[in-house]
Amino acid sequence: MSGPSAVDTPERALRGRTAALASVLDQGAAGLTNILVLILAARLSTVSGFAQFSMVYLVFTVALGLFMAYVGQALVLEKGTLPERAAACRSALGFTAAASCAVGVALVALGLVSGPVAGLLAEPSGRALAALGAVLPVVLLQDAARYCFSLLGRPHHALVADGLRLVCTVAVLMAQPDGASPSRLVLAWGLAALPGLAAGLLLLRRTLGAGGRGNLRRYVRRGHLGQRFAVEFAVGNGSSQLAVLALGAVGSPLAVGALRGASALFGPLNVFFGAANGFGPPLLNRLGGGRAVVRATLLLGAALAGTGAVWGAVWWLLPDGWGRQVLGDTWPAVAELLPASAAQYTLMGLGVSALLTLRVLSPKQTLPVQLVFSVLSVVLLFTGFALGGALGAAWGLACGSGLKAVAAWVRVLRLRRAADGPSEETPRGRARHRAGRG
């Protein structure tokens, strides 16, 4: 009787553990890059310069989220043989290159227009936006390569490319002079991704081979799966990020700088949230029953919330001199927001675990929660800003995160009650139990 030998199973498990570790380290490298970009830009810039850089970097964050939702999240769900997955990777890279170039040209044109047409993007922020358009294909292609490596089962290759990008980004930004303009910082950050992109493309070429062509039409066909993911991003994270950007347009760019500075301090928690969403579903699906899933995500939510509270307390207790070493002149404005930001990320931990539960037990339940409470968070953001400036806006975001967490957990509890059915202790339950026995 043939079958896998006792030696094969441990080897496969080891490969699985190694791949999982490489994926976690890669996600950590990518997240750390985004955190250090904001911290180094804050240290090098004036308060107003960092505010302008933050607004342009927020444009990139939204563009990256939409691209990777439309292309990357659909790509990693591809199945089939290695040649079929290789063709899917070529299609993804080709579409990202073409679309990012088109968007980049539009951003350059918009950035070069000053005055009433550009509005908030008038000089000097206009030059920074034009710089973003020039480097956008580089940074988006480098990120798209990560999803290709994920589909191909090569997370260690993604780690090589992202690790190189992290080192180059830190080195290039640290070489910039104090008071560097936002446009110079954007160009330096974007061009620092070139070595990582080159390494990623070289590793992909070795894996995929030189031949073969991609099919770009698959990304513009009706019903492409990425369209749903893009909508979910737009009504979830995207709406709040665009709201913060709009806050700078109608309110104060300095408020945007303070909010983005606070988000940089809590960046490690975003890495944890991303890891929970990325690696949570496969692990939770192995638990089998709904009760076990809910228990696990409750513990996860408590751990994430506790981490957020402790992390916020650490920054709150930090001496001002140390804070200035991290964020420069932006620190006083950020320090004022720390209680609200700590509350927001504490509540976000509970919300992430609840949405993760719904995604495992009933995926269709997540979009209504995201849609309703993301809009509500935007309303609370602007209401808070009108009442209390940047501090009020931060508390508005915290309230929105809390309400989303409550609504998501209420849906989880209703879902579990519906799945459990009526108890045998109730009259209806006893009648159903007798009918079943008869």
C-alpha cells in the first residue's frame, strides 16, 4: 500500500512554515517602509512641508489600495497549473504598468496646473503631485510583483525585493537635507524603489521564463473579481482616506499632517491588522465550527485592542524630547491627538476581528457594514473637525471605529444565533426536538 512516507510530511510542513514566516517578514518589511517614509519625511520637513507631503502621500495610498484591490487581490485567487498562473502574473504586471502610466500622466498634468483649477494642489503641493505621477509606475509595479510572488508560492523572493526597497528608501531619505521640499522627498522615495523593482522583475523572469504574453483584456471585462474588491476598498479604507484628503482641501492641511503623523506612530498596528486579514481566514477555516471561530476571533480582538491601548500609552508617556527626535516639528500637533488615536486603534482591533469573523462565516455580510459605517465615519470626521479642529476630527474617527466594531459584532452574534437554531429549553425548541424524534 503506497502513500506519503513519514519523511515527506515533516518536509512539507517545514516548507509551509518557512513560507508563512517569509510572508510575515515580507509584510512587515512593506509596512515598516511605509512607516519610516512618514517618520523620516516629518523629521526632514517643516510643519507645513510635512502637511503637503502627507496629502500627496495620501493620494498614493488611495491609488495603491485601489490598484492592489483591483489587480492583486484577484490575482492571488487564481488557480491552475504553473503556466496558467504565470500567464496571470504577466497579465497583472502588464495591466498595472499600462494603467499606472495613464494615472501617472494625469497626476503630472494636474500637478503642473496651478491656481483655481488645481485648488488645494497649487504650488508647492502641485510639484509634489507631479513628482508622484512621475514615480507612480515604479512603486505600483514593485507592489504588484509581491502579489505575483504570492501566487507563485515564492514569498522569499518578495521578501528580497521588499527588503531591498526598505534599505534603499531609508538610505535615500536620510541623505536628503533638512527642509527638503515635498516634491524632492516624493521623488527620492519613489526612485528608491527602483532597485527593489529591478530585483523583483529579475526574480520573476527566472520563475516565469522569457516567453509568453499576458492578456490585459481580462481586467476590463465585466464581472472581473477585482471590481468587487475595489468597491470594498473604496467604501472601507478608501473613503476615510479620501475624507482626510478632503479635510485638507476645505479645512487645514496642517490637520492632515497631524493625523498622518499620528497614523505613522501607530503603523505597526496596521501591520498586525493586515496580517490578521491575510493569514487569519485559512487558519480559522481549520477550526471547523462557528463557535470555535468566534472564540478565536474574540481572543484575537482582545489581543489587538490591548496592544493598541498599550502602544498608545507608551507614546503618551514618552518625553517630548524623544517625540521630537521621531517626528521633528510635527510632534507637538501629533502629541495632542495621541489619546484619540489610541482609542481609535484600540477599537479598530475589535472591529478587525469582528469583520474577520464575518468574512469566514458569511463573506457577504461585510460589505453592508463597511458601506454604512465608513460613510458614518466620514460624517463624524467632518463633524469633529467643525467642533474641535484636528483633535475633534481624531475623536470623530475613533467614534466611527467604535460604532463599526459594535455593528460588526452584533452581526456576528445574530449569525451565530441563527446558526445554532432554537434551544431545546424553549417551547419551540422542545416541539422541534419531539418532531425530530418522532
